[in-house]
Amino acid sequence: MPELIGDPVKDAAQFAATSPIRQAARIRQPLLLAYGGADLRVPLYHGRQFYDAVKQTNKQVDWIEYADEGHGWSLSKDRIDFWGRVEKFLDKNIGKDAAMP
């Protein structure tokens, strides 16, 4: 991983400066977080830590968890549910006609 994202010791200052957890308080807009319970790339506990950090300063955070999904939605029922929730989230936060000319 050091070749892909950086060395934890040598790049510690950069990691701290760009840490999503440390930047979470800056997020003021509504946020939709969706995670797969079987995700090996972004484990669920990382998502929960981020959710908890954002929620401290932003009450407009929606959480979706698909227990049987990995990093992406492979099950049709989850894709349908997710995109339906995205549509409702966008409707609530920017309006149905926001993108219409």
C-alpha cells in the first residue's frame, strides 16, 4: 500500500491533513452515505467512523447499508433500492426540476 497511497511514517503529515475523519466537520451540505457490509476495500467500520464524525456537526446525513454487498451493488434489489434513495435524496435537497432548463 505505501506505493499506492503513501508511507504511513514518511507521509504522516499529509495523511493527517487530508484525513476524511479530520475533514468531516467541514461538510455542511446534505450527505448520503452508502456502504456494503461485505466491502473489503472500504470496511463498514470506516464508514461508521466517518458517519459519526460528520454527524457531530451535520445533522443532514443519511446512511444506507447493504449487508450482502461489497464495494458496489451487485444485487438487483440493492441497485433498485439505492437509486430510488438517491432520487429521493436529490429531490429533497435540490428539487425535482433543478436540472431542467
